Amino acid sequence: MKSIIITYKSVITKKKYKFDITNYISQHPGEGIKNIYLRNFNGKDITDMMDRHHLTNEPFDILENIIKTGVSTKEILLIK
């Protein structure tokens, strides 16, 4: 009997861009702080949430760089 592996993707939207963050979630430094988990935002726009919860521009810069260059990181994939 063959085994079937089901992988659930976590996809978020920032502005009009979609990102697959499945491989990033385990590395997210704020995961679980204030009981907020990235998986809870699957399929949702995170623009407002990012504005409220990030104290530096680093997360915005990472996503904006991916948008500008079209080059994904190994953890965050831009979905075209």
C-alpha cells in the first residue's frame, strides 16, 4: 500500500501579492506571541496586521524586496 503525504500550504497576501510562507512559519521570531500564529492568516491579507505588530521595517523590507526583484527566498515564495 502506498502512503499519501498531504502538505498544507500557508499562503498570505500583502497588498495584492501572494506569498507561500509554509517553510517560514517555523522560523518566524514572533510566532505565538500574544497568541498570534501565521497559520491563522492563511488565505488572508496581512497588511494591517503587519502594521500593528511589527516594530521595525525588516519584515516589510523582506517582502518588498521579493516583490521588487521577483526572487523568492528558500522560506518565502512569491506566487505569481
